[in-house]
Amino acid sequence: LDKSTMFVADMNRIRKIKMRNHYVYTFAGDLSAGNNDGRMSNARFSLIQGMQLNDAGDTLYFSDRYNHRIGRVKFFSPSTVFQSIFERNRAGFIGGAVSLSDLM
């Protein structure tokens, strides 16, 4: 990715903004809330918050608040898909080992 692309959390969607032409694309998700991994057109979220692009610029991490999960999108992979990397079925404030932790 180059510096002319910006990603924005927009409720249940990840939006991609091309700064050169100021065009806004829906990169993943849609207006309806849900909880699906997979191809970006089928991925569903429930209030995306806290996105971060890694230093290499090839992976976008973000939190999906009401699904209590952290996910990632790996760019430049054979098929760009959303993948949950941590998910709990409940909200909580427990820290520590990943297997015991909860997310708000």
C-alpha cells in the first residue's frame, strides 16, 4: 500500500479512501451488523474500532467491539480475506493469558 490510501472505520464497514481522487470505497462489511469471516464482500462486523496497519503495510488489524474479537486483513495474499485472530463470545475485563482473556 502507498501513502495515497487511507482506511476508515465506519460502523460495520471498513472504508478505503483513495486520496488522489478522494473516492471512497467499501472495502469490507456493509450497513448490517453480523459476525462472518471470509472474503471481504461477505465479511460482517459489529462496530469496528481501533484499526492499525502494520509497519510493512501488508496487514490491517482492528477490533470488532460487539463481536468481542480482533481481526486482520492480509493484503497481497492469494485472496484478501478477513480472519478473526482472537474472539470471545462474551464481554469482560479479564487480562492475562490469551486463552483466559476477555474483550469489552
